[in-house]
Amino acid sequence: MASSSEPFAGQGRRVEPVRAATNIGALPLDALYDILLRLPAKELCRLRLVCRSWRALLSDAAFAAAHAARYPEPLILVGYNNDPVLESSGDWKYQGVISVMDLSGHVVKNLRVDGHIMNMSLHLACVKKTGDGSCRLVNPATGAVHHVPRENPAYGYSDRLCPFGQVASTREYKVLRKVSYSLNGNPRVLYEICTIVGRSSAVHGQAQWRMIQDPPCCIDIDWCAKASVVIDGVVYFLSKNCASSAGGGGSEKQDWIVSFDLETERWRPNIRGPQGLIIHNGLVVEKKLSLVNLNGSLVIVHVRYPYMDLWCLLDSDKGHWVRQYSISIKACYRRSLLSFTPLIVLDDGRIVIHINGLGLGMLKIYDPKTNKVSSVVETGLSSAVSVYTGTLLSLEW
């Protein structure tokens, strides 16, 4: 991860729209363009059906970028896994729902999927079918799907987590998996990668899993959703033993994070832990420590009641971390809490946080100027949540 002296910098930028040379209908194109920019995305998606010219305009990438710049408020992806249903065949069927919502809680779009929602990143969700174990990447805005080869390998079994990300230079999506197997009665682990290219390679079964080199032996990867994150084509994993290594106060000398470059398909140098972050032995790492992508910065979330600390990585080579925020947590969340997930830093410096617990799910906003947390909307108990990086007008697949 590249060094940065300005963590959590705003991502908004002004986009100049491209004008066509002809009119569409009775209105001049410039007037129609400005009128359509004022409409919400949901209405614009419906207006694509008016005629081919309108569909071409409203599907244009420049128009989508101009519309997104006009409405900078982020959209949030929330995934729900419903209770399984027993079919007549005797098999259990899982169905999930992916909701695209704004910060007011208004659901822009719901998409039902057949399977179990495992994790979400960028503008996609990874969904696993319970019948054959196959996975697919689903775009909730368009419903488009990229199929991933069958997950269950012949020589072992695969863990459920499938981190995925996009390679900027090729626009390909790549998926990682961890395969556990037995050799002469001894447990072994290997890692594999699969490349998913564009439309021509989206047919199920064409892509193939490839074995990659083993990760550095000095770190034990924590293969769970809260202990991994993908940022700019690099997958970061938290160490399983970082809790015990930090107990003596020497965390700055410990390799806490291992990273994998999806483009080169090689493991990168390990990253040392934050100096000054001390936790006690015996705590469950998944509940107390987690990794998040906050506006393109790698952040360690440390829950230490009654506070949640956000440690931002400034320099990966030197292992230089800064405790950017320390957010107060209500005492009532202590027993029911499953996770705190910072999602995004808004342009005015406020932080959107998702809280998930036993029967509890809500979006909150933390204002560092007043040091107060305000409730935004209840989301219900969800299986995954992330910031939606696409737009509802984009047709990228």
C-alpha cells in the first residue's frame, strides 16, 4: 500500500459531461441533459426505456460520472441471508437479499439472490450456492453475474471466505481461496487464485483455479471476514496470533499483516503492527481487531470498551501507524455487539459506522468535531455491509 500523508481524503471530484452533437426529442440536448441530471438514479433507470437515444445517453459513462458528482452522498450495500427453506427434494435452499440504500435509509434497490451472501466489496457481492458449492460475483445494480469455478476441490475442502478484488491495469477480477487437505494424516493448507475476465469468460467452468506460492511462514493468516480486506488490488490479512504478540507491548516489532498482490500474484512483505496498540492475551481477535478499507486507507479497528480506536497505516514499509480516532461506545452494546465497521469518511469529516449485533443492525455517524455519535437508520441484522463504489447508471459488465 502506498504511503499517504493525508489519510481518509475526500474522493469527490468534478466531472465535465460530454455533449452529443444532436438533439434528442423536441428539447435541445443541453437542456435535456441538465434536466435529467437533476433526477434521482432510480427514475433515470426507468427512463432508459423511453427510446434508444435516451438509453444511450443515460447509459453513457460520462453522464453516470456527472450524475454521481452531482449526488456525492455514498450508497451502502447491505446483505441479508434469510433462514433456509426445506424444499420438496429434501435439500435446504438459502436465499439472500442485497439492498442498495442511501444514508437516510431509503432503499434504492433490492436484489434477491439464490445462495448465501459471503462478503461484499467494491460494487459486487460474492454469493455461494448451497447445492453445488459454486460461487459467483453479483452486481446488485444491474443483476449481472460473473461465475467462479466450483469451489470444492477434489483433493480437499475450501473455506467459505473468498476475498476478491480488481486489477486496475487489466480490469480483471481475481478471487482467492484457501484449501485445507490432509497429507499422511497431517493437516495442510494451500492457496489458489482464479482470474475472471470480461463477458467472454463469464461462462461457468471456463476459468480455472491456479495454485500460488505459500504465504510467509512467520505469520499465521486469520481466514475470516473481519480479518481481511481488499484495497486497490491488494488483499490484506490479519495474523491469528497478533493478540498474543501484542500482550507484551512490543507490537511494533511484530508482523501483524500479510498482503497479497492480485496483479503480480505474489505475497508482499509483511507489515508490522501499530506501536502503542496493546491488548490482553486470550481475547478473540475477530471481535476485538478487524481490518477495514476507509477511503482507500488500510485501517485496524480495535474495540476496547468503552472505545473503538481506528489505526491508519501511513507507511507500510516502516510499519508506521497513527491512531486517527478514538470513538466512544455505549455500554449497552458490550454484550450484544458482533461488530463495529467504519464504512466511509464523508467530505465534512464525519464517519459512517455500521453496528451489527444480536438482533441489532444500524447505521450511525460519528462527528469528530463534537465527539458525538448519532443514529441514522436501522438496517436489521445483516451478513455483510460495504460502501457501494459503482453507480446505478453504470453498465460495466
